[in-house]
Amino acid sequence: MLPKRWIVDRTFALLARYRRHSKDYEKTTELAEAITYIAMINLKSKRIEKS
């Protein structure tokens, strides 16, 4: 089993690949949260395609 810290670090590294997450462009926290959800949905859908 992986340490939880490593899982969190990996998740942030995957999110950092998205250009919008490289800098804080959003004016509200709700918009930033929505972009994060979209990025995670995209990552999960790519993992489902591979399997």
C-alpha cells in the first residue's frame, strides 16, 4: 500500500500538467474547484479507456 502523502503528491502533479492549473487565473474559488473537477474527470476517463 502506498503512503497517503505520495498519493496526494501524485494527484497534484497530474493536475499541474493542465495549463490552467499552472497559474491562478480564476477569480473565484468555485471556478477553480470546477476546473479541478473537470481535470480529474478527464484523467479518470483516460484511465478507463486504457483498461
